Amino acid sequence: MYYFISFIILVFSFLLFRKNAGTMAFNKINMISYIFYVQMFLMSFIGALLVVNNIDNHYLISRLTSENPRYYGWLAVNYSMIAMPLGMLFSSFLLKEKDVGELLKRYGVKNVEPIVSKNDSYLRLLLLFLSSISIISVCYTFYSIGSMPVLSLLSGESSKFLARLRIEASLEFGGNIYVRNIFAIALTPVLSYISFGYYKMTKSRFDLFWFLIMLFFSLLISTYSLAKSPLLTYLLGFFLLKILVDGKVSRKVIVFSMISLLSLLIFLYISVMGSNLERIPDLFIKFNEGISGRILLSQSAGTFFSFDIFPVQNNFLGFSSFSNVISEIFSIDKSDRSARIIMSIIMPSAIDDGTGGVINSLFVGEAWANFGLIGVLLSPFWVGFVIQWSYISILRSKKTPIFLALMVYLTLKWPITGGFNDFIYNAGIVMMFLVFSLIIFFSIFLRIINTGERYFLRIRADFKR
């Protein structure tokens, strides 16, 4: 029965996502289709189907205290597969966008163009300044850590040592987390995408040099905690960026990109997790272990534990886990997010020895942990609404390096399998919008001043003659 119901839901979900995306073709993958294929189907839907049928045999999910969380988790995932694209349709309705496919097609054939002036000279001056800030922030991040973890990885340190190093770099960071999170981790890769966009537009040596510098520091910061996904996600961004620039990619590009990313994933998995070459087949053949187990089951494990732990072992969190700012404004006791609480309950020893981080879930899991049933019912609509609004808004804008980078950033960073809180309050995304809005505003302001000054000098020269 579970298989039949899930299949029907998958078909309807695909059709709804296709209407919102404009196309589901792999060579034209976009923000909406990427979320469906990767975040919803691969990392959530398949896992829910395995877990509800008790064929997971997974080291984490086997710790569930009863069968109910398996069923509730499956229900929540399948409900989200339908409710989320319905929220997207409502967003399209409010924006009066009847044909997203035609909008996407028009965007694909556009040329990359400047946003303010012919060469965006004022805008690029500010972007170069911001690039310098990002580079300094990357250096500051490694200085605060006291080492470069990637060097420990390449020197052959044990997996236990590397696991401890990861926690120290991410959860026990001794420096300013806003400098690290916003200017180093978030902004540096985005600036590399922007510089690549300008190079595609101008083909100039200067823009190529700018891009290569930002590429180098982006690769560095993507490895700061030895987590595998940031580096892979960053490189995947260039595949998405090429599709946005050219409208589509060839099959050869798809095959080459997938083989390259897969090879890098195997290398990182062997290096960080301490696996050996003989275990490479097991990384993929066994659906509940290795890379396959990580993608299909580990990524969705928190969804089921959310229904297992809240509110039986831990009260619903409400708004207490959102941020320190919200807790102070409303005088609410600050709480860890549900992903951290789940880890502390399921694997307390990992927390004690400093090797445990979080157990993430589909956003609906954190919505349940925060608000119970009302969170499960409303969160997919809200998440779909926000994502579709951003998608259509960017497709309607000029095809500039900044908006191309913003589209790639959002496609990769929407926390579908990270948590619901970030769709209510996400400091990183808010700051990203704020920074680039200010950059565009000041570049326009400088251009107006310069144009007015030239106009005034021309009038004065004419008057003297």
C-alpha cells in the first residue's frame, strides 16, 4: 500500500513541480527542478519509503523507539511533496505569472548584461572592495581556527582526529561567527560566481584574474570544516551557472560534471571517513551505508526522530530556537535547534567527546519540533511560496552577473533538508540581499553624481567660451 500511494503522490508532485519550474529537463535544470530531484526526491522521498517499510537497517534510524515515527515521517514527507508545489502555484498566482516555462525560455536566450552602466565600472569598484573584505575574512577564519584543516586531511591524519577538527572549526569556532558566516563562507563563493559572470560578459584578462583569485579563496573556505557537501555544492554551482548563461548544456557537459563530482566525493569520503579503496563498491552498492546511505537515509533521519522525540522526550520549541535576537525581544528562553537536540538525545557520547554535530531533517521535521501539527500543515505552503516568489522575481530581472550569482546561491542554499527556521529568519540570506542592494544603490548614486558633475563642467566650459 505504501508503495502505491507514494507512487501516485510522486507522479502528481512531479507534474506540479514541472508547472512551477517551467521544465524538468536535466540539461535545463533550474531552482525548482533541482529542489525536486535532489532535496525532495533523492534526500527525502526515497528514504521515507524505505523507512516506513522497515527495510532501512540504518545505524541511526534503528534507534527509533517505536513504529509510529516511521509512519508519521512518511506522511509528513508525502504531504510536503504535494503541499509545497501548491504553495508555489499560489505565489505564481499572486505574481500573475501564468507561464513560467515561457518566462524561463526568454531568460535563457538573453545575453549577460551590465546592471547599471555599459561597463558597470562603479559597481565593479564596490565588488572589488567587497572581494578584498571576503579574502581578509577567509584569512581571519583560518587564523581563528589556528590551522588549515585541509592540510591535516592531505597529511593523512586519522578520521577521529579529522572529526574532532571539524567540530572545532564549525561549532567551536573561536572568532566572530558573523565575519566567518557572512563575509567568508557565504559571500566569497557568491563573488566568485559574480566575477565568472563578468568574465563571460567581457572576456577581459582582468575579469579572468579576478575570477581566479576568488575561485582560489572560495575553494579554501569550502574546505574549512572538512565537510564534504560545501565543496561539492560550490563546484556544482558552476554547472548551474553555465545553464543560466547558455540556456542549457550538452549531454557531454552533464556526464563530465557528474563523473568529476562523483570522483571528488569518493576521494573526500575515503580521506575524511577513513575508508579504504577496497570499500569503494560498498559506498554505492549498499543503500544503507556509505555514500548511498548518507544521501538516502542519513539526510532524512532527523525527520523521523522529530516525531519520535517531540513532544514526548522534549517539549515543542516554539520560537525559542530561532535566534538570540528573537529570544531577547520576546523574552523567550533560548533553545538549541531541534537538529542539535536530536543529536544530544540520540548520540550523547558524540556530543560529550566533541565529534557530534547535528542531525538534520526535511524542513517539515523542524516545523513539527517547533509548532506541532500546525507547523507540519503550514510549513510546506510557506516554503514553496517563498521559493517560487524568489524564482520568478529573478527570472523577470535583467540577466546580470549579480542576479545570476543570486539565482545559483539560492538554488544551492535553500535549507530544504536543513530546517524550517531558516525560512522564517535566515541571517545569511537577509544579509546577502542587503549587501547587494546597498552595492547597487551606491553604484547608481555614484554614477548620478559623476554624470551630474560632468554635466556641470560642460555647462561651465560652454559658458566661458
